[in-house]
Amino acid sequence: MANTFQIKRRTSNADAPASLLAGELAFNEAGDVLYYGNSNGTVKKIGGSGAFVTYDTTQTVTGAKTFTGSVDLGSLAVTTQQTRTDSSTSVANTAFVQDVASLLDGGSF
């Protein structure tokens, strides 16, 4: 007879477990996240579409993100044409950069 291995699971609340023992696993079906209890007593997200950004589905990503290296936004990325006086941290498209560059090359603001 085969043994059945079951991990803790939750089906209703999308929150992380309050605590897990070191090496203990828990899966949250409501949030689609697999959690792991590490040796210092904290609970870590280690898997599931609720824990990580997927590459082939539509998702809303919130919070501050820092990227290093090259970032490819792909051909479907949308930018907004900014004005010359815009000092926001919005992504600038090629037309905006070329417009400002032409002003620096003899034009005026």
C-alpha cells in the first residue's frame, strides 16, 4: 500500500500561514501560493502563480520594483508621450527622447 503525503492547506483565506516549523510546507488554494517554514522561523513564498510573476499570463504587479541589467518591455509595451516639463519617473518613448535631444542640440525649452 502506498503512503499518502499531505501538506497543510487552506482553501478560504489568501493570507500566509502565521507560522510553519522549519521544513514544513503549506499550500494556500485561495491565493495559489506554496509556503515553506525556514530555520529562522519565518514563512517564505516558494511557488505558485500567487507568489511570482508569470511570463505568459496577464497580471497586475504592485509595489516598488527594482530592475538591474537590461529590461525588455516587448513589442506590446505602451508608453505615454510626456511633455518637456514632465519630471515624473514615467517611461519615455523614443519620440519624446528625440524631441528633447533635438532641443539640446541648438533648440530651446
